[in-house]
Amino acid sequence: EWLSNSYRNTIRHLATEMGVAWIKVNKGVYALARSTRAEGADPAKVRKDLVAFIAKLCEEAGGRVWVSHANRALSTDQWAAAATLKLRKLNNLLDVCKAECEEAGIR
């Protein structure tokens, strides 16, 4: 069933608070996803894995990666795991994973 903009915006906003990711599947098709791998996992390990993946992307790209490229590179499971950290978008990665980013040299 088609949802209006206000309903979709509300669901997208509340998704991370519920610990799930709001993922675009196709044009106009979105889904709520929960990571089975991150369920019950230590948040520090989830943060470290996420930062390690982004650091690897930066390395492969020659030291700099655009946020949009990193968004596309993350798998559904990684996005769902990031949602358990209340991470809405990768622009907030430094706020959520400050110590891990400093350790990996990401700024």
C-alpha cells in the first residue's frame, strides 16, 4: 500500500530509534531492516567493524571517499548494524564512533 510523505518521513525518523535501518530497495520502495548479526552484539565491536570498513574504502580510494560512495558500498546488513548504534547517516559517523575514527585516522 502506498504511504503518504508524512507517514514515510515518520517511519524513517523513528527507524533508528527502534534499532532498524530504513533502506531504499528500489525507486519508491523502502524497507525496514534489522541486522541479525548485530543483534545482541557488543556495540563497541559494531562500531569498530563499521569504522574499519569505511577506513578500507578510504584506502582503496586513495585517502578520500565521498559519503554517497560509502552509502552505496555499505551492505544492507551493515546499514542495519549501524542502525543499532542510532546512526541515521554516515555524516554523523564521527559523532557516534569518535574514538574508533580517531584510532583509524578518519576525520
